[in-house]
Amino acid sequence: MRSPLILRDPDVTQKLLEAIIDTPGGKRTVSRLARTCRAISEPALNVLWRDLDSLIPIIGLFPSTMLKKVRKPGLGLSKEPTEEDWAKIMTYGERVRSVAYNETANNISPTVFPMLTQNRPREYMLPNLSYLAWKIETSGALDYCSMFLSPAIEGLHFELGPARFPNLNRILGDACSRLNLTSFSIISPASLPDTFTVILSSQKELQKVALVAPGALSSGVGRWVASLPELKSLQLDLSARTLTAVEGFFDELPSDSGVSTPNSVATTDSGVFSSEELDFSEKRKSLTGGSRSKGAFSTLRHVQLTGDVAKIAVFLKHFSTPLTQLDLVIEDPPGNAEWMELSDVISKRFGSYLQSLRISATATSKFNDLVRSTSRGEPTVSRLALEHLHPLPALRRLDIDLPESINFIGDDIEALARACPNLEELKLCPLARFPVQSGPPKLTLEQLAPLTEYCRRLHTLSVPVNARRAGPSVLISQSNSSSSLRRIHVGHSWVNDSLHVSILLSHLAPYLDNLKWFHDKNRPGFIETNARGWEKVADTLPHIQNIRLTERKTASAALPSFNVESKPSPTPHASIETAEKGIMAVVSLVHQGILAKPGTINYGVQWGPRMVNESVEVHPDLVSASIDAVPEFTEIAVEAVVVVADESVEAIPETVAASVDASPSSVSKSVEAMLSKPEGEKSIFHLSSHPVLFPVFGLISFAYRVLFAYPISIPLRMLHVIFDHMPTMIRRPGSSTNDDISMNALQVRGS
């Protein structure tokens, strides 16, 4: 069984994978194909890794153990990579053809680049890279692009921030000395270097140049751009430039460059005293054979200009080359006079060659419209007149997307349909919003009939309309029914009666198979009533289309065919009878197609040589011999144990527990001292009359206080000692011993 064509033809496989990857969720689908089908894995990987919009997938190829955070490879590496860690990057890096880096996204740590620069195993990480886009804000990040400037680079795009870049000349000089560029673009708020044209003078194969920076309209840059022999696309920014600066771009062009200037052959105006100047243009044309010499911008086919409408018109007046694509980014809304002049220039100078015309608004105009719509609650609406367009027979695509000039009327559509009969795709502000406060669009669905009548190749139409019931004149005419219109996008269109709108659409586009509208509730300008109405139209339209096509087929088959029979001419002698008779000759028309398909027969002949598989087994005689070359080992164990003696000294101080009874004694003793006298002698003993006894009783009172105040028991023998010494203590010098009181005289009694 033969394999399918997609696996046998690499070109078909690549085209199919490219078509898949451009669809929503296409990368995920191609990734699944690469992981599940071995035969299609290599082509799928090539398509997946061909165009990268970031460096994060490349950094993520390092081992997960080296990444600071696996889910965010842009945070950097935890250590310096070795040569083995670069294996995947070297393999997948050969598949990359274009890569972009955006420093303002702030998703890659600046520490990654020094590690990549110092440890990469080869000079260029991506050897087959052909396009590099580098958007940076600092001069240090500009140096990192050197590791990606491989010899295969053909396209180089720099978008610089407001900072100064002193290393720009060095980077450009290094790139231009080693590379052969076909595309170069630089966007910068700062002026171009003084040596810009000198550095890029060696790039003679440039086909696309984009210069959006101050100084890009200088005469030196104009001379350099005009000298490029292969230039096909040019992009310039005319914003914030004067008309003198715009015209100065062509000041240093040679006189035979072919650019329309007052001194060129293509005009009769010399610029001074034009009314008195003789017309020598015809003489010059006769001398040169009527052909213009090949000069500046002779190969230019695509021009993209940004700025005011008046400046764009002045710039385009200097061109007479056959431009096929024109992209204009204008300030919206434009003035009526300036827009009329620009329309006249486009139609007269490029009408016979122009195939695509795109008109959009600058970022400033979009921002201003956003501010106005936020403050007022509704956008500003104005009209962009298309009546000034002269015939553009070669125009295939017209795309107008402006935030304010969104109102179109029936006269604009009719003028456009007559001027562009070969139009295939038309977009007229498909994102325009028409809130309830501002009212519905002025253009109705019925007024699109001239497009379906005169533009017989129109297959895609995107325009918001006010869908209402159509008049009988539109539904009766068969000429405004298009057989080529397949897709319609109505955006924020209004709709009233969904059934009549379906009938009108089935008449204007009976073969329509794709109807879209804005049905997202979170989209600005959403009106739920209109969204539900278009949903009903989408449901009923296919059924009404089937009915209409069936009726037309039946009507074409039922038309009678009229044949006029010839009668023999009368003889000369016969009387001629005449009669007035009217015959209604209706030509029968039949929509019939003939499929001319040659008859082919798939005839395959299987041819192959006859093969005989023979095998000869030749092997020498081998003898297996084994030698035991295992050395002998003797295990000897030596017990080496350190002798350790544990000695302990018990040093415990001897303690004696002694208890002291500190409880107060409950025994009270009293001493009664009485002096014994002989009987019959009566006398009274008074201490005041004996001063010697005062010390004795002082000691007694002291002892009394000690016994009561301090809980200490005093032995009784201490009292005996005290009393034994008492006679000596109270004896005074010169006193007799007979006055002493003996201890026997004292009576002690306990209580």
C-alpha cells in the first residue's frame, strides 16, 4: 500500500502544516502532530520552530535543573551551562529562521545574555537565522544581538527606545560588513546617525527599507534610497515634518531619475514663468523614443506612508512608478480638500497599476477618539467621501479602517462600484460602533446592490449597515445578484426585520456561505437586540437561499424557445400580399456550465528487478579459552582497640544536718527576790533607795525581753552563771559585804 501524498511530497506537507499553524490554536495542533506521528514529526517541528516571537522557547531547552524556575525560563539560569547542556539548543536552533526579542515585555532577565555569550559552544546560536527583530530600551541590550548576527541573516529590524545608543554605529557597521541584507528597518525617536548612509552604502541588494526616525527625509537619505537597484518596498514617516522637509527628500536626485519634478521630462512646468515657457516635452519624447530612462525608484512597487493627508499627497506627486500596493496611515479625520487632492493623485498616477489600497489611522488619532468616546459616551462620527475616486481598474483590495470617518452613504458605494469593477475584497470600517445615542449607520443593506451588480469578482465584504426591508426594484432586478460573494461581515450593524433581511441577502448573495457579526457582550458598542436579530438571519438564510436557487433553476428551464421559420419567396408574376405582424422574439437564456475534464486513467505498472536473496555464513573456528586471572586475596583482621581505663574520684563534701528549733518556748519563769529581815523588824525595801540594784534589775529586764522577743531557749545554767556573778557586779567600792544579798535568799519558783 502506497503512502498518502502528504507524506510523499515535502512541499505539500509543508504547505498544509503552514495552513494549519495559521488557524486559531494551530500551534497546539501542529505540536500534537509532531508528538504523535513519527513520519510527520520532522516537518512539523520545522514549522513550529521556524518563526519565534520570543527567546523564551530557546532558553527553555536547557535542563530543568539549571533553570531558576521551570515554568518561567526567562528568569535565568542558576549556574553556568556546560557543553552537554547545549545539546538541545544546538539541535533545535538549526530549525529557527526568524526570532524577535522585546525588552519592554520584561519576560527575560538581563542576566541570561552574559551567560549565553560566555558559554555558547559555537559562535552563532542560531546558524540558519534569516530575520532578526530587536526591540530594546537600553544600549546594553543592543550589544547582545551580536551573537545572533549569523552570515545567513537577510532581514534586520531595530526598534529603539528614547535612550541614547552610542554603540549603534558599531553594530550597524559590523552587520553591514558581514551580511547581505534584503530587508532593513529602523524605528527610533532619536535622529539617525550622521554616517548612516555611508554605513549602508554597501547594501546594494536591499528590497525593503523602513525608516521611521527623524532625519529619514533628508536629501542624503533620499539619494541613497533612490540608488538602490532592487528596492521594492519603502516605508517612511512624514509625521511632524514640514512640507519643505517632505519635498527635500527628492532634492539630490539626478535629473534623469524619472521622478516627476519641475525639471524632468514628465512635466511641462519649469517652475518659473510657466506661462511663458515653451513646451519641449514632446520634442524630448521624440528624441528618446517616448520611453523614460530607468532611474530612481524604477523597481518600487509598495509604499507605506504615515502622516497628514496633505503631506502624503505632496510626497506621492514625485512618483510616477507603477505602484501596486499603497498603505497610508493618516490623521483622522482628514480635511475635505486634502482628501480630494489625495484621491485625485492616487487615481491619476497609479490608477492603472494599483492593486491594493489600505487606509488606516495613526496611533494618535485612535487615542484621541478613545478619549472622546470615553468622556462623551459615544464616538465622533464623520464622513469619508469616496466620490472623488477616479477609475481604478486594477484595484483588487480596498481596506479603510478609521475611528471617526465611518459614515458612508449610497453615493459612495455606487461611485466605488463604478470606479473599481474588479474589486475582490472590500472593508469599510468594519469595527465602527453605532450606539443608540448616535443612531444607526447611514448606509443601508439595500444600497450595497451596486457592488453586487458591477463588481462581479467581489467575494469578501465587511461593512456595518442598517439592515431594513428592501424595495421591490432591488428584488426584481436580476443584475444585482452576485454569484461570487461568499463572505459578509456586518460588524455592529443594525437589523429590524430578520426575515426580510434574509430574503434580501438571499437575493444579493444567493451563494453566501459565511455571515459574521459582533456578538460578544464585552465588546464596546454591543447591542443585544441587533445581535439576536443577526442570529435569526443566520438561521433562516440557508433555507431561503435554497428556495431562491430552486426557483431560478426552475424558471430558467421553463422559458420557451422561439424559432422563426422561413417561407419561400414569391414568384415575380404573383401578387404580393403584405400584412403587418409582430413577433415577440424572446431570447431564451439558460445557465449552463460545461465541465471540460479530460478522461484520465490511473494506470500503474509495478516494475522491479528479480532479486535473489543469498546469504553465505562464513565464520572462523573459534576456541573459547578462559584464564582465571583473579588475584588471591587474604583477609587479615587486626584488632586495634585503644585501652581505656575509666577512673572516677568521688568528691562529695561531708555535710552535717543540724536542726535548730526556733519555736518560742511556752515556759515562763519568774524570779521573786525578797530580802529577808529579822522578825520584828519591819522595813520596806525600795529600789529607789538602793541605787546599786538598778543594774541588777536592768539585766533582769534585758533577759526578759530576750526571752519574749527572740525565740531562743536559754539554758537554766546560764541564769545560774549570771546570778553567781551578780554580787560582784553590784558591789560598790567601800561597801561592806554584809549588805550583799545571798543567792540563798533568792527564791526561784516556776509558774
